[in-house]
Amino acid sequence: EDKVVQSPLSLVVHEGDTVTLNCSYEVTNFRSLLWYKQEKKAPTFLFMLTSSGIEKKSGRLSSILDKKELFSILNITATQTGDSAVYLCAVEWTGNQFYFGTGTSLTVIP
Amino acid sequence: NAGVTQTPKFRILKIGQSMTLQCAQDMNHNYMYWYRQDPGMGLKLIYYSVGAGITDKGEVPNGYNVSRSTTEDFPLRLELAAPSQTSVYFCASSPGTAGETQYFGPGTRLLVL
């Protein structure tokens, strides 16, 4: 069964829009949730979240985790064409193993 | 400091052939992983290792084998390649301590015909 579910599967927006990507999970022995950006090559790390309610920010990107409701969101404000990518959510559980979602494909139109 | 390196970048195999995908890291990480990523899908864990001499199966280990004789190297062996193994393969490493992310190699694109 799916352990990490991302939504939406794909998204097309115009430059300057704000987007919210969702990740819900169901794993035992949760340790952390990670967000990656993938642009036709290897995933690159964005955020790691371990505690509920604490927002992580990096420029126009921010993310927050809700461990009670078992989900996380990734926000991107003032989107740019360079934000076009697949955004992957992964959940780390005991044993340092990671379950990945299928990703959200974001396309930003000029 | 090269990080995680993978070879080859691309390979075409015939059904039934075998090959080894190479992965090396120079960060002295204890944990190493092999993932496959099918088109439009997320990454699926094939095998992982928590240190030299120790390996374990992930979600999709069938048709693959691994070994970890040194901290640096973690090769993935495909025996009797099948079309279902057409995918992009990523190797990753991490220190293995809580709160540390994974570092990915550039990937190997494999086509089995």
C-alpha cells in the first residue's frame, strides 16, 4: 500500500503565483520527513522536518510538518520558471530507510 | 570531494545479460542505498547497507544483488536482465545519524531490450 502520497500529481502555474504542495504519510517509527527537488537528474535536498509546527524556510520556499495529522506542505511563493521541477517527499523511518512519494510535477509558465 | 559517483551514465542491455552498476562515495558515510525510479514515479529502495559487510533488502530487491566490501563502494549487480528492469538507478549515501539527509549520485539510465 502507499506509504507516502503526494498531491497534486502535477501543477501548472504562472510566474509570480504561490503554490502549495502536499505530502501525507503513514509509516511506523517515523523519524523525519524530507523534501527534494528533482530537475531531470538526481534529487537535491530542500528541507528536513522532524518536529510539528516548526516552519523551515529557505528564500521563497517554506515547509511545515503536522505529526498529528501525518502530513506536510511545501510552499513556494512568487514562483519563477527555475522552480519548474518534480518535488519529492520522503519519509524516514527506523533503520534509516526512506519511503518516497511519486512526486508533484510543477511547471511555471513565464 | 566528489560526493557520490556512479558509472556508467547510460547502458543498453539485452534480455538475459548481466551487469554491475558502480557506486562510490568519498564522504566516509556509513549508509548507502540503491534506488530505482521508473518514469513518472518516485524512488523505490532496492537494497541498502549500514556499513561494510552489512546489506539488507529494500522494497524491490528481486533480480538484484549487492555487496559492500568497503565503506566507499556499493555495487549493484543485475543478473539475467529483464525489460522490467528498465529504469533510472540512483545510488545515495548518508552518515546514518538521525537528522542527516541522503546525498544522491547522478544516476544510471538502463534500458533492457
